[in-house]
Amino acid sequence: IETIVETGFIGFATLLAAIAFSFSRFVRDFWRYNDLSALAVICVWTIYWSSGLFNFSYWSAWWQTTFYVATAICLAGASVRQGSDTK
């Protein structure tokens, strides 16, 4: 509701599309490459977006920072593994 109030239905639809696209990409990477870092990102994203349905502000800086840092840590594992596969 907060997202709709602050950005309107266009902003809400854009947010949902971005989340759905990114989430589907992580799921595809997990199934295609058996990438555990993609599974970790799926877990982080599921927790963040589902907990936001209850009681916190998506725009709060400390929530966003925690979300981005947790996502970056998970994706760093994929980056390290991909770099070692090319050698």
C-alpha cells in the first residue's frame, strides 16, 4: 500500500515488474546452473519483500542498506565461482 500511495499505480507496476524479472532470473540461474548463490538471493529477496508486507518502510535507509548488502554478499559468491570456472 505504501508503494502505491507514494509512487502511484505506475510506480507500483514498475516495481512489481522489476521484482518479477529479477526473481525469475535468479530462479532460472538456480535451475539451469545449480547455482547456490542464486538460491541464497532468492531467500534474501523472499524474506525482504514478504516481511515488507507487514510492518516497515521500504524506503527506510537501514532496511534498504541491509537488503543491498545481503544481496551483494550472495551475488559475490556467484562472481567468485564464475571467475574460477574460466581458469
